[in-house]
Amino acid sequence: MADEVSNLGLGSRRNEDIALDMMKFIALTTGFGKTGSPGAGFQGSTVSKAEEYAHLLLELYGRCLHAVSGKK
């Protein structure tokens, strides 16, 4: 494994790493998935909201990976 890392050039990055950085940038700069501040009291749908947000992030990552790969 150390040989694999040393064989990579300093400018070499995998498409997956680039897509992940792209997803993070888009999510942070656009407020992706934010629905507002949580209210006080019981929040009964926290799990479904978290699962929905995770699903949206995975979908965004797939779109970023698709864009980085250059596939149409």
C-alpha cells in the first residue's frame, strides 16, 4: 500500500476524492439540505429528516462523481 501512495504524483487525485470535495463545497456554499433552525420541544421526525438529508447528499455525490468522470 505504501508503494501505491508513493507512486501517485503530488497532483494526482482520484475522481472520487474530487467529487467528494465538490459535494462538500456545493453543500456548504448553498446551504444544501438546510430546512431552518430546529424548534424547541419534541421533534418527532428527526430520524426521517436525517435519512432524507443523507439520501440527498448521496445523490449529490453521485451527480458530482458523474460530472467529474465526464460521462453523459
